[in-house]
Amino acid sequence: MKSLTQKELADLANISRSYLADVEKNRYNPSLETLDKILDALKVSNQQFYSEDKGMSEKDFLDTLDEENQALFKKIKSLSSDDAKKILDIIKIFEEENK
């Protein structure tokens, strides 16, 4: 999946960037219609999204990463959901700065 900014994804899904941000932060639950728009913009089928089989196992995924990213993934996985979201917010800041 290609990397998109919130603005780019919102534009592709024909929704506002602020609404998308609220959905990402679990402040709002999107309607099925809005979810379909987001999935279409991401080129993810409903079947892929709702499938219980989300792809490779965690071990297979970890095997694709170098040592530093494996360590980072394991540390993030051990965090609470709230703390993991904070780390993701920090990563987004770095991504924005490096554009």
C-alpha cells in the first residue's frame, strides 16, 4: 500500500481531512458508506478488510525486518494501545518533517 497523507486520502475518499483524523483517533466511527470510500481510496477490497486472514504471520513479518526494526516492533507491541498511538503520532510528525 502506498503512503498517503491524511489530506491525500481524504481527497481520494471525498471526505474532510479533519473527519478522517477523527476516525483515525477513534473519536468517530465511520458509516459503512464512508468506510467503503476509504477502502476504495486505499484500493483495499471489502473482502480483504473483513477477512480474518490478514496475511503473513507475525514471525514471517518479523523475518522481513532488520534487527533495529524488529526490536522497535517488539517494543511497540508491548505498549498499551494509548501509548502505541502516541508513538504513531510521533512517527507521523517525523514523516511530515521529511517530506
